[in-house]
Amino acid sequence: MKRILLSAAAALALSAAAGAFALVHAADPVPAAATPAADPTAAVRMGPWGFDAAGMNRKVAPGENFVSYSSGAYLDNLVIPSDRVSWGSFNVLAELSNARTQAIIDRASATKDATGEAQQIGSLYNSFMDEARLEALGARPLTADLARIRAATTREAQAGLMGRTQGAFGASFFGSYIWQDAKAPTRYAAYVSQGGLGLPDRDYYLDAKFADKKTAYRAHVAKILTLAGWPDAGKAADAILALETRIAQASWTKVEQRDADKTYNPMTIAELEKAAPGFPWAAWAKGAGLDKTRLIVGEPSAFTKIAAIFGETPITTLQAWQAFHTADQASPYLSKAFSDANFEFYGKTLSGQPEQRARAKRGSSLVGGNLGEAVGKLYVAAYFPAESKAKMEALVNDLLVAMKGRIDRLDWMSAGTKAKAQAKLATFTVKIGYPDKWRDYSALEIRADDLYGNIERTNAFNWAYETAKLGKPVDRDEWGMFPQTVNAYYNPTLNEIVFPAAILQPPFFDPDADPAINYGGIGAVIGHEISHGFDDQGAKYDADGSLRDWWLPADIEQFKSRTTQLGAMYGKYEPLPGLFVNGDLTMGENIGDLGGILIALDAYHLSLEGKPAPVIDGFSGDQRFFLGFAQIWRARYRDDAIKQQVVADPHSPAYFRAYGTVRNVDAWYDAFNVKEGDPMYVKPSDRVRIW
């Protein structure tokens, strides 16, 4: 799941697929329970009561390895499709959403004389699918952008181009976005964060274990520049790699970027020019359309160093750097030579993906990402029944009641801080399914014969939409995800939890499943997002969504002691030999997982209204709850992809989101009779207890 916490230097975000990893190796075909239905737009149930019992490995005891016990047969037989870096519960559900989206797009693209959003959807898709036209154009769509780069012969001009790339192809040493002001959440603010890197994280430049990826990146840079017709591509690639390595050395780590307090540094342009000289901030801000607003700086010490690097770098290197990133970003929308080069590096080399996804699927993703609410409106009408929303609303209410009870029963928090925590919980906003009002795309021009122009116009349209928010009241009805997205999020500045329509399908939510499975699945997701309001960063925001200190000092110390214990536990988990989970980077998500399962279990017990849970197929209610929880995290990932996740992603690998979470839950031990001496056993005194 996703937590939106944009007061930090960058969004702590994750796509659904990136949150799901496992550690077993592929062998045989996928078992029947995971086989798609004949109709690819039809949801696949996970068994008669909502759980894939055929996917268990009952030869393994629950206390030996609960992941293997609950999902071992499924995982042992799971084959990652050749066009994917992972496969599992999130991916299967995302594939369902993609199939439904494809059906919507196919209808629009086949409609002659379509108007409005149907015309935009169809024309964007058709422009991507017109490979013959793209081959005929070759590198020509880049001509105007590369000419602008060549003409920018001063540092001011280069900084202006970097600002302009907020709404166009290209890159900047400093990125920006518009979000609610973390200390005045009723207004919008412009946030600025460190940038300048082409690889996934600074470690890819600085850590010897990624030396082969760095070498491959240099070759990729040279190849893209050659395809774009840039002179001396090899020499330019060397200079670009050296430049980005210097930027990496100056950059904050992902752990440092998580700190909401340290990444909130308001500055005027004049103050920023003094704090980070060497970079023409006024020219950059004008290019970005941010010259009339203050900026909230994410990583001040990195800004100072990166600005100095800009001032010391030859103009010719800055031009080559911008030319590469412009052509690289545009590669998926150009001829096959560009598109293949993009996949060969980012898909195959970095992530280990053997084959590129079919063009139709890439086209569908493109449309869904660029016209998300236009597609989402049609998705909801076709695939999201009103009764699903009603049942989800009831589930969320149960979870909120359960969280209230957990706060009341805390033995480590004082009454004063508890009262403020309860006030925050009482003001949670809940959004389910889809927005109440849809975005208007009517001013966006989409042409069936101009893919490159379509993407540039869409980028400009979206950035203009964002900057137009400055100076206006915050729109609390706006969503940060599309309805067809398989994910969920918490936004601390609006104190809201959001659940798009697409995640409300098996194995997360099945209206006909045993309630224990739904509470273990979507209930744990709901609880996870609620817990983000009280994780190590979300807990810094008060009931109004303002970043301020509302805890008593003694309670903060107790909280930190418990989170430190959780971080140390996860830091011992080893997804690959010698590669350990970063307990500090994944802290917020691990807190969310632990809080989520506990809240969901309490809510399940409340739903029984004092009656005993039935026994189904020999499983008690609590056993089915934990099996439902494990089912949502079953997945496998390719080694290169898991390496990338551990370094750059705030989520623990999926295997440990199941394995690590249940080890801290007393009820799991009781449900499966896990005893001292079992491999997963943790002494009660060593189990982490936060929320």
C-alpha cells in the first residue's frame, strides 16, 4: 500500500506490484487457483470461502514458516511471466484491472467520430499503436527539444530549461511538486527536492555491488545519445556518468529523506540563492512557473552541494546531460530502436525482466496513466457495483472503532497524548472507490497522429493544472490515485485514507467470502492505512493535518523505543544472501503492517458480536483471518528487482510483510499453537508492541 507523505523531499510512494516480493524460485506452471478466468475482465475467486487452500503446504508447520505453510504450494509452482519482474496477488489483481481498462480503451479506439473523452482515449491509444508512423519519424520528434538544448549556452538558460522540464521531456537537478503545505494544510505549497540522477538511487553510483549496473548505464547513455544524433556520444556518456556520480555523493539517503521535519524548509528564491549558490534559481523558477511563490526545500545541505556542482560543470556537459535525459524519457514514444533500448536497460538490465510487455498492454498503461480519471469514470461505471462500496464503508467503520479501542488500551501512552490521538482518529476522512467529481480534460489536445506531441501536451497540461492550485484553497475532494489502481494510501495533510475501486476484488475483498478472509485481507489493508496516521512520520501530523509536535516527551521516547525495536527486527531479514532489509527505510510501512493486522483482528472479533466463529474446513476463525492476511502477500520477484527494492523502496519485501508481521501478534501464536523452539517463535517480552 501507499502512504502519501509529500512533505518529505519526495513522495514515499509505491506501485502495488513493487510492494510484493517473495524468495522462492520458479519451477512448474501456476496452479489452477491462480489461472485467469476465460473472461479476462472477470474477477477470480480464491476458493469457496475466499482462500486458496490448494496453495498451502501442510507439510510445513505454521511455526516453522508461516509463509510456506499458507502459500508454499502456490509459491513453489509460481512462474513469473517473462514480461514481468514480479508476480503474485497484487500483480494478478492489477492484470484484471488492466484487462478491464483495455476493454474500455479498445471500445474507444474503435469508435469512429468519437468526441470528448472517448476521442482522447482512443486517439492517444491509436497514436501509440501506429508503429509504422513512429518508424518513419525516427528521431525527428526530438528535433525541437534538442535545438532548445543546443541554444541554451549559458547557465541561466540551462537552469531555465530544467525548470521547463517540470511539464516537458527532460530532467532537472532539482524536482518539484505541488501539495498541501504540511504546516498550513488548508493551502497549497511548492516543494523542491534533490534530483539529477538517472539510476534508481544514489547507491547505484556509490556501492560496489551495483558496479555492473553503473557500467551498463554508461553504455545506455551512449546508445541513446547516438540514436538521438548527439555528437561524441561516448565522451558525453563518460562526462554524464561522472556528473551524476558527484550528484549522488551529495544527495541525501532515502532514510534521511523520510524525515518530515528535516525536509520542511521554506525559502524564498532569494534565500535559496544565498543558501545554494551556483545554480540560477530565478531562471529555474521562472521556467517552472514557480517564480511568484516560496519553495519548501527538502534537503538543504544537498542543495548547496548540487548547486555548486552545477556551477562547476561545463556547459557542454550540461547540454549533453539534458539531451540524454530528454531523449531517454521520450524513448518509449519514439521508434523501435529507442523503445527497445529503453527496455533493454530499465527492464532487462536493471530489473531482470526477460521480455518487453506486449505493445497493446503498454499502450493501455499509457492511456490509463495520462487520462486516468477519464478511464476511471468508465471503469467505475462498468466494474464497481454500489453494494461493494457500501460493504467497504461498513468495514472501514469497524476498523476505525477497533483502532479507537486499541488507543484506549495502550499501556505506554499518557492520557493527554491519547486524547489527541483519539481526536485525530475521529477526524479521519474516508474515500472509497472513486472521486465525487471528475477531472475535466476538455482543454487537452490529443491527436491520433502525434504521440510525441500528445505526451508533451499532457505533461504541460498536468503541470499547469498543478501550478494553478497555488494561491487557491485546498480541494479536499481531489484524489491522489485513479479508481483503476490496485493500491491504497494515507495522506497526512488531509488526514484521509483512500481505497480505489480496483483493490476491492479478491483476494483482498470478496463480498461472498468468509468474513475472516475479508478482515485478514482488505481489513488489514484498511488498518495499514489507518496506522500510517500513527507511524513514525504520520504521527508527526495532528488532527488538522498540520506538521507539529503534539506528543508529550515521555510518550515520544516510549514510541521511539518501540519503533527502534521493530527496525532492528526487520534489519535481520535477508531477502538475498548478503542483502538485508533496511529497517529504518521500511519503518513506516512495517508499523503500518503491524498496526493494520492488529486493528483488523480486533475488528473481526467485534463483528462476531460475542458469538463463536464457525469452523470451516477445519480452520478456526482466527486461523482463517491469518491465512487471509498471508494470501495477499504471496508473490515472487526477480533478483535484480528485489535488489532495487531493498535499496530504494520504503516497503519490505512481501515475504517479510507476512512473515515479520505475524511474529509480533500474540493471537497468531494462540491460533496455530506456535511454541518456544519453533523457528518463528519470538518471546512475548521481545514481541514489538506499538499500536
